[in-house]
Amino acid sequence: MKEDTARVLSILGGDALRESELCERTGWDRERLLTVLAAMQLSVQAKRAKHGGSADSHWIAADTVIAKCVWSEADVLRAVAAGDFATRGLQQQSGGAYEPLRLLLARMKRDGKIKRVTYDGIRKWVLSSRKVALSGKKPYLRNDRLLSLIAKHQPIKLEVLAEMVGWGRFAVRRRVGLLRERGLVKYDVLGDAWRYVLSDYQRPAEDTGREILLRCKDVGGDCLTWEGAHNPQGHALVRHGDNVARVDMVLWQVVHGKELKPGHTLMRTCETPGCCHHGHHKQATRSEAMRAAFAANGFGGAVHGRKVSQALRPQRGVLTPEEVHLVRTSDKTGGQLAKELGRGKSVVSAARRHQTYRDYSNPFAGLGAR
């Protein structure tokens, strides 16, 4: 097993690789690979980087993740010797990411430097040499107590709720998940944190406006750019309730309480792409917004029309641009031109009436020529 583990670690290096890639590079079947990876995960040598709902998971060497931890083993030992802390408490003290510290603590536990004990209903880290008398019976987790705490402190984080009831985060999350299935509790996203609220909770408009403002960047003048997600069209997106909505729509309707007319949308009045300033938006019909969007992306106009025309004509017709110009400017009859060009009379007649070979630089060209 040691040779297999060393081989997988040498292949992983500092990258996150899929299980299929590891099978290909090692030449093992999937069952053997999963057995080795499970042993490596148990011994804190590798971890599942991300799953994403796929059966082909990513794996990464634990050393690569632990190297990102802002604390060393000495820092952890000093903190644990000074007081009793859960993993989240140590993470808040360090100011770094949670996952690198969690793996470092797990490895120190494997090496016998620290241990985790449960007392007062919470699992905490202590020095391995310390003798701790377990005490404090874990209180019974009642649904009515959970609901009352959520109602009093909503929106409330999972970590805070777990500390209040004296249970671990996983047990509390599982219990609140059952309440959510019954329609008594729902999620509310405030900033980057998921929080619990009662099903009838409505986030105050001031909180929503403050959240949006904190995630915007001042780019000069009055314009504000969104530092969160965007859709392919460039509109800023924010999670609002159980859905994802455009930031300008949330500001317009929720924060400022304005109604959007039927068939209308919001359009920017400034030149800053993705601006989130409420005063830089106005109501417009969807056709007006589409025309403005096309113009901003270089669509429409004479230059774009000529490019489209030049691209389409060789594919869809038998007349060259010079022949089309001759047909439309010549005083000869259609029969004479057809005989001169060696084309059919219907081809020449349709081109002269602008039924074919339309000038895309002018959308209305030929509409009155029939």
C-alpha cells in the first residue's frame, strides 16, 4: 500500500486530477484506485478536491492544501495550549481559510500531537498530553427551540445556531433540513453566507441595498461596478430569495419600490458596462433595449451591413456584386441583361426588384420597389 500511495502522490504533484486520469496514468482499475484513495484520505495524504455531482471526482494531495494554511503546527499548539477551541474558533483566530486548517489539524491528530474531545456538547481541540474529564450532557435538540432561536436571531448562520443549541454543525444542519422540507424554514443569502430564516421572513429593503452596495466597486464618478457574478449579456446577478435576479431589477423594484411597466425592461443611461448605480437606469421597451444593445456591440449600420452582404452573397446567389450593380443601374431590359450575363431572366428580374441580393446596410432598401 505504501508503494501505491507514493505512486499516486507523485502523479498528483500540486494539481487536482480526476479519477479517470489517475486510472489512466497508474494503469489500475477503478476499484483498486478508490481503495488506495480511501486509505490516503484516512491518513490525511489526499482529499477529494471537488465532486460537482459527477462520478469522476477530483483529488488533490493534502500537502498542497495544507501549504496554503496561514498557521504552522507551532501556531496551532500555542493556540490549543492557551484555550479550548473548535475548528471554527481556530480558523477565526488564524484569519485564514477553513479547509487548509482542517487538514492540518487532522494531520496533527494523526501524528498524536493534539486530540479532539467532546464536552459541554461541543467538540474541541486540546493537547494530546492533556487529560480532560468529559462532562456536560448534550441537551436534547428540540424543533421548537430551533424555531424560536431562528425567529429571534434571523437571519442566523449555521455556526451560531449550533453554538446556541450546543450541538455540532452537521447535526443541526440535518435537523434544520428536515424543518425546511416541512416548509417551516428557508435559506436566505446575505452577502456570501447562507443563513436560516423562517418561511414567512422578508428581508428588509435596507439590508438588500446595503448588501448590494458592499459588493460594488467605485470606478469614478457616480458609476458602480458589480464584483459578483454576471450573465453572458453582462448584467450583474445577485441571489434574491430563492432565485437569481439582475441587480438593477432588485434595486429598482425591491430597494426603491418602483413598478416596472408591462413589456418594459431596464436600460443603462451611462457608458460604464454593468453599472449598478440605481440612478443610471431607466425604463425602456424591450425593442429599444435590444437596439441599444446591438449598437453597443457593433451590430447595425452601414459598415456592419456591407460585411453581412459580402458574406452572404457568394453563398446564396449566382450574381457577383458587380453584376448586381449593373442590373440595378442599367437602362437595358431584363431580357437583354440576362442574355448578356448568361443568366436566367428570373434571376435578373428578382435582383432588379430587390427581392434578392438585398442591401443589408439599409434595412428598408427595396421594400417600395416592387
